Amino acid sequence: MFAEYEEVKAGRSASFRRVGDFYKHHGTCSQTFRKYYNRYLRSGAAADLLPQRRGPKWRERRDPVGIEAEMVAFRLRGMNRYEIHAALREGRDAVPSPTTIYRVLRRYQLNRRTPALREEKRRIIKEKIGELGHVDLHQLSRDIFLAPPPSPAFIVSLVDSCSRLAWAEVVTSKKALPVMFRALKMINTLNHHYGVQFAEILSDNGAEFASRKTPEEHPFEAMLIELGIKHRYTRPYRPQTNGKVERFWRTLDDDLIDGATFDNIDHFANELFEYLVYYNNLRPHQAIAGKTPKDFANEITQANTKPDRSPN
């Protein structure tokens, strides 16, 4: 039929003057015939001319086998749907969306986090100091200075997800290079004074922190590569992903900045240093059962370094 059809199209057919006559004679229509004819032109394989499955591809749209069990397991560890989505992506090429994950959790009646789930998440996070650091940049209001700096001033801060140990530095530019030097100083400070060695650091996608296309040419990215620290990125427009450092900004504002006035940027930097010593060494932290970050970090370190006394 294809050869005959091509003869009709070329005007060389002795039987048909128009393709409409050809379709009518063979009991078909242009839509159906062209569908098979186009398959023939693409591959020339006879198998492509056989009827193919119609209707929705429901089997392909179903979640991969075993993935619901993984979702439930991650949920029982206290993860939310976005954290579950990120964890699944590390081991699978295709994963359900956060909305689908929420529907699955609701089906298992796990969509609401119970106090037990919250405590389990805290317990798991607390096991490893330096497993994840949260870094962010915060602009200071000029109104807090009697002699404001000539250009906007910022604070860059780094918080350990496990122990809540934190450090911050004043920076007078949000460009990548000065931010990188302050971040390196914070990493070294937390390592030298508290023994924190970061495996991963989470930041937003701002130009001062991120360059996914050419990370080796970006100061902050290159610094992390040189130190062997994995760089993780928050989801766009979701500051909750970097929630611990966002909460630290609120604490810093309540304890140090709100209602206070500083002579100049140097005065503020000195006060910030003294506050950070107080925050890490003396201030009880609600998220770690009222312990100070330093005491809690010491407890975790001692617990992880105890010799295994279990019988062989």
C-alpha cells in the first residue's frame, strides 16, 4: 500500500487520481494511514506497523517498587517531604515530587509529625558534629550605628547543624571574594576552638556562595573544593531549607542587635565577638535540651569516641 500511495502522490497511479480515492478504496482515512506511513518513514521496520498500546501508561507512572517503604523509613527518622525528596534523589534517577510524597505519608497517617518523630530527628541529627554546616549572609541596618559605614555592612554566619555551634563575621561587601575569606575564617575558628570539621555546607544560591556552572572559578566554591567539603544548595525561594541559620539570625537580633546602638562597625564587631563566646560557651539552647552548644558538642564527641565494650 505504501508503494501504491507514493505512486498516487506522484501522479503516476493508473488506478487512482486522488489520495481520497485511494483511502476510500482501502477502507481507511488520512489520519490512520498517515500514522502508519510516518512510522514506516522513520524506521522502515515492520514491527513498527503493528498496533501499539493505547491509553494511559499507568504502569510507567506508578512509583518504583519499594520506594514507599523508603519514604516511610525516612519519615520515621523525622524527615519532612522535601528532605525525603532530596534523600531519594541521591539513590534514584526518578523520584516522586514532594507533593506525591506528602500524599503517600498521609495514606500511612504520617503526614503530621508527632513529638516522637521530632525527637527522633533531633537524635539522628545530633549524632555527627560537622556533618552539615549552614551558612548565610545577613545585611545590617544602618540605623544601629552612630557613625554608619560608607557602604552597606553584612554579617556572614556559619552554624553546625548538630551542636548549634556558630560563628559570625562582619563583612563590608557581599562579593564572593571577601565572603569567601570570612567563611574560611569561620571554618578555621570552629575547627580550632571546638573541633568541628565540616563534611558538607549548605548555602542559598546567591552569587556570593554559588556558581553551579563553573564552581572551580568561584571563590567560595573553590575554597570548599580545596578543603574537601561538599557544597549543598537550598531550594530556590525556600529559606526554610536553611532554617538553622535563619533561626540563628533571629537569636542574634533578639540578644544583640534589637534596641541597641553601636558607635561604628568596629564597635559592633567587638560586641559580636563577645556575644559569640557567650552563645557557644554559656547560653543554654532549647533545641539541645537546655545545654550550651559547647557542652553538647563535648558530650557527643565523648559518646562517639567511647571504646566498644560489646562482646565479640
